[in-house]
Amino acid sequence: MILVTGSAGFIGSNFVLDWLAQSDETVINLDKLTYAGNLQNLASLKDDPRHIFVQGDIGDTELLPKLLAQHRPRAVVNFAAESHVDRSIHGPEDFIQTNIVGTFHLLEGVRSYWQSLPSPASGRGVGGEGVTQSDFRFLHVSTDEVYGSLTKDEPAFTETHRYEPNSPYSASKAASDHLVRAYHHTYGLPVLTTNCSNNYGPYHFPEKLIPLMIVNALAGKNLPVYGDGQQIRDWLYVKDHCSAIRCVLDKGKLGEVYNVGGWNEKANLDIVHIVCALLDELRPRPDGKSYREQITFVTDRPGHDRRYAIDARKIERELGWKPVETFETGIRKTVQWYLDNQDWVNNVLSGNYRQWVEKNYAART
Ligand code: NAD
Ligand code: TYD
């Protein structure tokens, strides 16, 4: 059994769906269901006994110890976070609360659970008696944004790059990474950290660049490109991020950090052009014009990081992980997914996904 936090969100829900497609190991899903949490992502698991959903906060100091004691997971994977840079600029407080204070409480709960587990040296916990201290893992999911911004010619971020976060979001994630590191060095907590580049794929909330462009294009709205659109992000298909996390959980060296990325740097404007070209092909505009006509250059984001790029050689070399999708295959799948899942999009845009949760999960939360 594993406990996964934040798994009603974009990456977490993809992770749980992939996990249960490949294994029968039960997942406890602890999620607060903020605006970004959408249980409709996990609708296919609604009556699946291998998925136990608990609505709650990672910072809830009563709930967490109870959950850990009751289910005795062999691992905790922490996706829960406030994740949108623009929101962090307009209102950083939730980011401090969840990403820093919440992660701290989560670590405290996990530490005390882990310390209560039998150690192999005690003679207990061996021979199939359940999870031991040495089996246990805490995997913290983080971002490349903690490393700050690169100029055009600087080499990609390695795991030893200095932390230089520039937004309230990345600063709060950096703080959480430091706490995770400290719990390993101080208490010996068996932690692993992954720092991944920008993800894209199914169930991505349409406030982030790629899903926003798809959804706005189809709705005939403007496609807002910040500044000159020449900022660079390094894109990874979400399922490849999920496979990297499974790989690190399985084979990662305790206390280590693994950068995750697919060597796919692209300027934002190029991304928008690619999305428009795919939509022109798959769902042409009724007037026969290109969706590019909807591109609008808008005021830049304050403190906008110019370039992110991940050097993924460590995870490739040491753990043998490699992404499956190229950007071309992944973005085509993504655009097609949004075209095939208009109900999901409409429910998100109208806010109806909240009522869906109450109707379908009320009795179980
Ligand atoms: P998301 O915003 O889509 O989902 C976050 C989930 O966490 C939501 O389901 C939300 O309800 C839940 N949550 C928020 N606060 C909570 C709390 N206090 N307690 C319990 N649950 C809470 O985010 P995402 O894009 O899926 O990102 C997941 C993780 O991966 C984050 O930690 C993020 O920093 C990291 N990450 C994201 C990307 C990316 O491109 N999206 C890249 C690298 C790393
Ligand atoms: P985003 O998806 O918010 O991810 P992050 O800020 O974590 O990288 O944004 C990706 C890039 O796209 C970023 O450089 C900001 C830019 N962007 C736009 O130009 N227009 C938009 O409407 C959005 C949401 C983002």
C-alpha cells in the first residue's frame, strides 16, 4: 500500500491511474480538493477497492497520523502543492501554507510513523510481518523552477545547481525541498526528491500554458502570450514523469535528488504555434483561417524566468530511466485528448466538477 498526496490534481491523478494499471497495490489518495483537485480525473476508479480517497489537508496534524497508523503504507509520494506561478504572484499565502507549512507537517507525521516501524535490527518486521523502517520511502515531487532562470547559453540544470528561486511558487517549493533534505540528514528519514521540468498531457488544468491555449482556441478566445513569447521551457509528457517517479521510488538511492526531463526545450511562442497547427489539422476553424489568428501578445509576467532546462543524465545513467514520448507524439496525444474530452473541459470551466465530487464521493469521504 502507498499513500499519495495531491492525487486528484494533474500529475497525481495520472500517476494513480498508471500505478493501478500496472499493479494491484492499493493507493490511499489524500487530497484537499482545492480548485485544482478534480476527482473526475479518477472517475474510472470510483468503485475500485484499490483506490481509497480521503479528502484532507497534508497539514492536518490529526488526520495524517491516523491514516498512517491505519493503513501502514510502505511509501508516501508527495504531489500536494499549490502549483501555478501566476496565482503565487497574485496571492502567495496559500503557497506558503501548503508548500512549506503543509510539507513540514507532512514530514513530521511521516517521521513519527517511520520511527514507529520495526527496524530489521530489532528482529521484528522480517519474514513478511509488514513494512519495516528500511522498506519505507518518502518521495517528494518537486520542480526545476527551484534552480532559477538560465540564460540562452548556460548549461542545463544539474542536481548540484544552486537554488535560486524567483517566484513565490518556486521559493515555496525550494523551502519544501530543503525541509525534505534536512529530515534525511537530521533524522535519517528515507527520502527521495525529484525535480522535474514542465509537464503536459491529459487532465491538465486549463490555467497552464498548453491546456489554456487548446481550450481558448476552441472557444474562439484570444491566446495570450506573455511578453515576447521567447521564454523557454523544457517539456515532458506527464506519463513519462510518472514513470520516472515509479523508477526513483523503486531504485533511487536514499537522500538523493534526481532531475527529470526529456531534453525538449521550446520557446512559448513555438509551443502555441504547434498547438495551433495541430488544431488546424484536427479541428479546422469553420472560417478556414488558422487558430494563429487568435494569438495576442499581452503584458509580461512579473519576474518571468527566461529559460528552464533539465540535464537528465543522472536518472538516465544511474537508474536507466528514459522518456517514451517525443514532444511531437506527446503534444499530438494531448491535443487529441482535449478534443475527445470536451465534457471534462466543460465541467472544469463551469465549475461542475465540484458537484460531481459531492454526488459521487460524499459517502466515502
Ligand atoms: P495541481 O495543481 O494540478 O494539483 C495539486 C493537487 O494538490 C490538487 O489535487 C490539490 O487539490 C492538492 N492540494 C493542494 N493543496 C493541498 C493540501 N494542503 N493538502 C492536500 N492536497 C492539496 O499540480 P500538478 O501540476 O499536478 O503538480 C503536482 C506536483 O508536481 C506539485 O508538487 C508541483 O510542484 C510538482 N511539479 C509540477 C510540474 C508541472 O509542470 N505541473 C512540474 C514539476 C513538478
Ligand atoms: P505555465 O504553464 O504557467 O508554467 P510555468 O510558469 O510553471 O512554467 O507557463 C508556461 C510558460 O508559458 C511560462 O513562460 C509563462 C507562459 N504563459 C503565457 O505566455 N501565457 C499564458 O496564458 C500562460 C498561462 C503562460
